[in-house]
Amino acid sequence: MEDLLGQILGFILELLSEVLLQVIFEGGVEAVSRAHRRFRFKPFLRSTLSRTNPPLTILKFTLLGLGFGFLSVLFFPHPLVHPTKVHGISLLISPGVTGLIMGLIGRSVRRRGNSPVRIESFAYGFTFAFAMALVRLLLVHG
């Protein structure tokens, strides 16, 4: 019974730590993408985060997620929590939760009358987090 409780708690801690790590890295991406308002990078961001070409934007967020995934492995080369028997389930749950959080942030930004950046949507947040989680799953061995 205690072993089962330990496994459940370990699973929950693994999910929470991966979501937290992804939210931290996405905060960095968001800060960089919002920097265009201060530093006048609009032409660059308009061409790289285009609203008119969603497949290209998905590809770019996938590459960003892969890049941040590799960076996270450099800084955290070990699993953040003890691996569970359900290996790889966080590959769907963590990006799903992250996408939901980013979608809620985007909705909150729209309610305030501002225009959200691209990552502040479920689809792009999920894409970024999925790519990052995939790299961590493939490169970090428990």
C-alpha cells in the first residue's frame, strides 16, 4: 500500500516538475517574443511568427522547443524526479497542461485589450512543450 502511494506521489511530482520547468522556459520565450514592443523588432517577429502561415509558425515553435529541450538537458542532465512505471506519459500530459495554461494566459491578455503573442495559445504552447518534453524523454535516462 505504501509502495503504491509512493508511486502515485512520484508520478504526480514528475508531472508537476516537468510542467514547472516548461512554464519557466516558456516564460523566457514569452519575454523574448514580447521584447519587440520595447526594442522595435516588429519586422523580425512579423516574419518569424506569422499569423498567416500557421504551419511555418508550428515548425518554428517546434524548433524552439527542441532547442530549449537541449538547453534544459544541459542544465538538468538527470531526471527531475524518480521515474515511474508509466514511462513517457508526461509526453502527453505535460504539454497538454502547458497548452491549457498558455491558452488561459492568451485569453486573459485578450480580455485586457492587448494582443497575445503566438505562444499564448493552446496549439503553439502545446507544440513548444511537446518538442521540449520529447527531447527530455529521449535524452535523459533514469
